[in-house]
Amino acid sequence: MGFQIHDDVLDLTAPEKVLGKRRGGDLVEGKKTLIMIHALEHGIEVEVFGKKDATPQEIEKALYVLEKAGSIDYARSRAADLVNRGKRALDALSDSPAKMLLLDLADYMIRRGY
């Protein structure tokens, strides 16, 4: 879940050249990501939600609104919390190269930029 939430954050925050796809694609497709759920629960109106023909300027305005509302930071925080919870579950395993690899992979899931 942490990976998916971070992926949703990247959909809004990473440059298109890095993503390899349209920035804000989930937003204009009307996907109810944690970011949008947070915004809606706080009465934030995002005009381009579900508007597939939104202009880049409209998308940028929506990103500003979501950032200002704290919805993007909220999602980042939840992704980190979920990854940390998963890492704590690995405490039951004895130390090994495989365990270290899993811990590193978990960190990468929320550190990656694409």
C-alpha cells in the first residue's frame, strides 16, 4: 500500500519527463487516490478531478490546491508509515542478507522518484 500511495504522489509531483506519462493523469481520470480522499474529506474542491481534457495550467492549479490543503503531504506521510510498519514486521526474522535486501527495498519504495 505504501508503494501505491507513493506512486500516486509521484503522479502529481514528478516531472512528466521523469514519469514518462502525463502529470496528474490519475487526477484527470477521476481516480480516488488517498490524496483525493483526503482533499474531499476536507471540503477541498479540485476542478479538474475527472476532467480528461484538462489543460496543463488547470492541472498545475489543482496541484497547488492539493499541496496547500496538505493532501499530498498527508499521502507522503501515510506511505512512509505503511512502509515502516512493514519493516517492523520484519523484526521477527533473524538478521540476514535477505532481510537487509527487504529493508532496503522497502525504503526504496518511498524514496524513488519515478
